[in-house]
Amino acid sequence: MTATPLLPRNAPFLPEDIDMLNKVVARTTPQQRSWLAGFFAGFEAAQGGGLAQAAPATKPRAPLTILYASESGNSEALATKAKKAAQKHGLDAKVFDMADVDMAVLAKAKNIVVFAATWGEGDPPSRAVDFYQALMSDAAPRIDGVRFAVLALGDTAYTQFCAIGRAIDARLEELGGVRTFDRVDLDLDYAKQAADWTENALAKLAPKDDQASGTVVHVDFGGAVPQADDDEPKYTAEHPLEAEISALVNLNGTGSTRETWHAEFTLDDPAFTYQPGDAVGIYPENDPAIVDELLQTVGLGSEAALLLKLQKSFDVTTLSRSFVENYAKLTGRADVKSLLEGEAYPKFASDRQLVDFFVAYPEKLTAGQLTGLLRPLPGRLYSVASSLKAHPGEAHLLVGAVRWESHGRVRKGVSSTFFGERRKVGQTARLYVKPNRHYRLPPDGHTPIIMVGAGTGVAPYRAFIEERVADGAKGKSWLFFGERNFTNDFLYQLEWQEYLESGDLTRIDVAFSRDQPEKIYVQHRLWERRADINAWLQEGAHFYVCGDEKGMAKDVDTMLAKILAEPLKGDEDAGRAKLKELMKAGRYQRDVY
């Protein structure tokens, strides 16, 4: 039986209207759908819409090169959407990941749109490093007369906000490109602004004789149910699912210095789907005590409605340079303005939060002034720790509670203590899916995999093994896991032992850093097992890393290059080149934060 075509999520209707229309369409008969088609054709013709007129002759389409530099997938998703939108502007678009192309793509381009994310304090996304360095080098080709537009993504919590997008924008102009549409620098709440910018930029780049109409929507079902935005999930950051918490378990022992929560959620809608390697986003809520202190500090008291609004919807902890700039404009304070000069801001902002700033530079604010200064509360992403095949209708996450002290105050991670302190089983949380197409199991279940993670970085490997067991995959698997203490911090210990006994996990090596006088980490275990690692890689193994980019992941990257160099007479350059080959082949994949 042929599936009835349904409206995709990107159809030009409100989400609730799409759901309603899909319910109606799903119940219609072929005769009813035929009648509706005729009715709408007649209705449009009567309105002068021209559906009954012959289609105009096809015009030549202008080529468009869309480049993206992405770490978490945001720029990639925007590039994919831009390709679809380019069609109606008379543009023949091709999308390129900077990780997969060289400067030749620029030399051949006629029109360019770039979506570029900034990673951490002003770095390019790891997969785009080579392209970015080549673009900035003297060897980059001239692109005289090529029209371009750049959208930059970043996080105002970092001083070098959108630095990579800004640098690419300036460099394309230096190389002779013509900026057709001004760059925009977007924070974490980028979705609406990015959509508007993309539409306007494409309109500027469209060929002048293009006759395509922005009011006409072309839908080609091709005999099958259409997928929205290349399988973009139904539940996104803009459209989360309210899911019930069905389990909350602290996996650490009572003597641990850690607090790591295994959280399970019941998914009432089968359309909430994910794959191992994807991330699930959580919209947490702020600690009411922190919100109340903030309100008291700016002279607003404890007005219940405002407290609840800030608790659910605004970022009340992150101190950013853009916030200080806006506060200086609002208050006219010279001392705040001087804070933005030289190194004063980074020195002051180090490990401080908004409440510290308001205490240091107090002003009485209205509710509107306060909310106008704050940015929306961003979601937090966690590598999914389950396979839907093993746990239908569920999503499992691994959340490490974060607490620390600075400048005489106790600090708490917003999302991590949301689960550790303020949520109970039976309550709900808002969830969405963030696909990670560059962190996937190999399609062939016989391919060996090597998985390296510390602490909560072990989460995706639980999903990997569950998926392989469900699929009956026979490929070898090897886990390297690191934490502080064996007795209290061996996350999912019983499950790993069961997988070892069943043969679903081939090997496991652990590094518990504080169980002996000298610190031992996962990279040390890798070096000890370097001969076998090289043998597995020779067999075609895929190598995965999940964890802190500045710590464990960086050290593992360095160690793996050293391991690859050993059979090549210890040539470090050759080892690094081999590592890049593995990355380009999709056999070295990283999920870092």
C-alpha cells in the first residue's frame, strides 16, 4: 500500500496547523484528495493566482557554492536549509563541508554563501581547521568579482564571539570577493535571525532575470512520504517535547567526589527519534534561589510572575561582553564603559556571573530593562546514552552535576543541578534532538570500533553497544574508560561486565586516575596498547573520542598521532598526516565539548 504524502515540517504553516492538516490528510481517500486538488486549483484561478496558466519557460540558473564550518551541526543544518531555499531564487546550490574540500572549490565559485561557527575562544571547528588555515595563507586563490555573504555563529559567553566567521568574511574580501550581503553575527538563539538572513542573502545573490516567485511552493512527493529538511527531527530547539522523567539514578558511590545522574525519559510521541551518536538537548530551569538573589540585587523584589519567567526563559548566570556593552549604554556609567577597555573585562569576568556584576555595578532596573539585557536560556546538549532499538519510546542521558566556588560564592551548573537537585521522577523536562551526522557507527556491523571516553564521555558508547547488540553486529569492540576511582566511579560497570561476558564487548581498558600515587589517564592506556591499536586500525577499525576538548580529547588526539607515527619510524608529521587521513575517511570521529 502506498503511503499517503504528509506535509513536511518546513511547510509554510504553523506547527500546530501542520499537525492538524496531517491528521485530516491521513484520513482522506484518493477521491477526496482529487476533489481537494481540483477545488484549490479552481479557487486559486478565481483569485487570479494563475495556477491554471502554463508554467513559464525555465530560465538558466546561477551556480551557488555553500560552505559550512560546523562543530555541533548548527552550521551544517543552516547550509542544508539554504540549499533548499536557493531553488526558488534561481540558484543551483551545492553544499560543501570545509572538512571535505580544498581551495579549488573557491577558485571555481561564482557565488558563495558561508555558514561558519566559532569553537571556544576563537578557534575554527576541528573538522574545518585545514581549510581555514589554507584560506588564511598566502597560497589562497584570488576570487576577484565573486559575490559572497557570510553568516557567523558563536556564543557571547566567549570573548572571541564569532571570530571565525568575521575572519572568513574579511578574508574573502581581501581575496577580491564582493560582499553582496552584510555579515551577521548570531548567538545561541540564532534560528529566526538565521532564517531571515538566509532568505535575504539568497535574494541578493539571485540572478537579476530570475522569474521565480517567493509565493509559490513546489512540492514533489515522488510517490513517497517527503522528509523534512533531510530528515530534520520533528522535535527541535524551537519545538521541544515535554517528556516525563521515568528514572533518575546517581551512578557514583557514596564515597565519590563526583555526582553523575543517569536520567531516563518517556517519549510519548514515536516521532521523537534519534540515532546513537546524536545529542539530546534539554531546556533546564534556573535555580529559583539564584533568580531571587538577582532580582533583589537590581531592586525588583520577589515578584512571583517575574521570578517564574526568569526561571524558565532567561539566562541569569552568563556574563558576556555584549551584556556589559548593553548595560553601559542603558545606564551611561563611565566605570562600566571603562571595563570594556584593554584587558579589564576578561580580568573581571573570569569565573564571575551576572549577579557578581550587578553587585559590583549596582543600578535599580525595571523588569523590562532587566529582561531586555538578558539572553534567552539556551538548551544544553548531552550525548544520548541509549539505543531506541534497545529502549523503544525512551531516551537515556548521562549528566554530571557541576558545582564549584569562585569569588566567595558557591556556583552550580544550570542544567546538571536541574536534575541533581530540582527534578524528580514523574516530573517533566523539555527535550529535543540534535543530530550528529559525523559521529556514527560504521554502516558495516563487522567493522571493529575503538571507543575512548572519560566520565560522562562514556555515554554514546552505551548507545553504540546497545545498537550493535540489537542489530546482531559481529564486529569487534574495544572500550577505553577513565574516571577517578574504581570503587565509586566506574559508570555502568555491571553493564560493561555483562557485555564482556556475552562477547558483545570484546575488550575494555580502564584508567582510574586517583587509585595510585601517579595519575593514570586513558591516553596512557592507549600508549600501553599501541601495538594492538595499530593492528585494529590496519583491520579498518573506526576510532571514537568523546569528552572535554581542552583536556582528555586533546591529549588523546596527541597520543593517537604518536601511536600512528611509531610504525613510521616515529615521524610525528607522518603520524599526524595519517590521523588526518583517518578523519577524512570518517574513521576518526570526535564528539567534544
